Amino acid sequence: ATNRTFTMIKPDAVANGHIGAILNDIIAGGFKIVAMKYIQLTTETAGAFYAVHSARPFYGELVNFMTSGPIVAVILEKENAIEDFRTLIGATNPAEAAEGTIRNKYAKSIDANAVHGSDSDENAQIEGAFFFSQFERF
Ligand code: CMP
């Protein structure tokens, strides 16, 4: 089935000049852009986006990092989007990300891991709705 996922190009990848290369890899991977914006998260908005992780020991560091510079938020469409996108980006920890994946090529650490990818259809829907209205999806 055709479905959707949500990604962010994180502050490290933006600051290191990788927006274009990452979008190229995503499009070459067969994903269509449904919605996209360049935006900086605040402590409040990043905290809300990652509320599911609020009890985890890395939450404070995660919110700090995600507010450190602008990000690119994107909704993507492809058959089998969730799983295929996770394959394209590689493991959360770039040290464990397979050769040729986006995190293998562009990420430095588990926090500065270049991109986010939704882990389920339900979370993709929630995360996309966090950033985009119905009038911003094409
Ligand atoms: P992301 O998939 O965007 O969502 C949660 C983020 O927390 C994750 O990417 C990592 O960048 C970050 N993180 C930091 N430490 C950990 C950890 N131990 N396990 C999972 N995620 C972590």
C-alpha cells in the first residue's frame, strides 16, 4: 500500500551543509515530497514533539540539540514508506548504521544523527500533523 512517513533533517545535518545531499538520497530512494518546511524548534515545541521520550535519560539533551539550529520537516510518500525509509537512513546510532545509509554518510553521534524517521504509521500521522495543516500537503 502507498503510505507516508515523516522526517526531519536535524540541526547537525543542516549546519554541515547536507540538506541537498539528503533530499537527493530521499528522492533517489523513490520517495515523493508531500510537505516540507524550514523551521527552528523551541524548547516548548521540541519538548512537545518528543513528549513520548520525556521519561528517558536522554530527553534533556535531545531537546537541547533539536533546538540548536533550524531543521527541515518533511512528509514523504512511498509504498511501504515507514520500513523503506528506516532502511534508507540506517540505525539510530550512526556507528551501527549500514554502509551507504544516510546516517552512515552524514551523521556523527546518536544525538547528532542527521535525520529522524517515524517508527509507525500512527506516529507518522501524529508527527506530520504536528508540523503541517491539510493545506500544506500536496
Ligand atoms: P529520533 O528517532 O529522532 O528520536 C529520538 C532521538 O533520541 C533519536 O532519534 C536519537 O537522536 C536520540 N537519542 C539519544 N540517545 C538515544 C538512545 N539511547 N536511544 C534512542 N535514541 C536516542
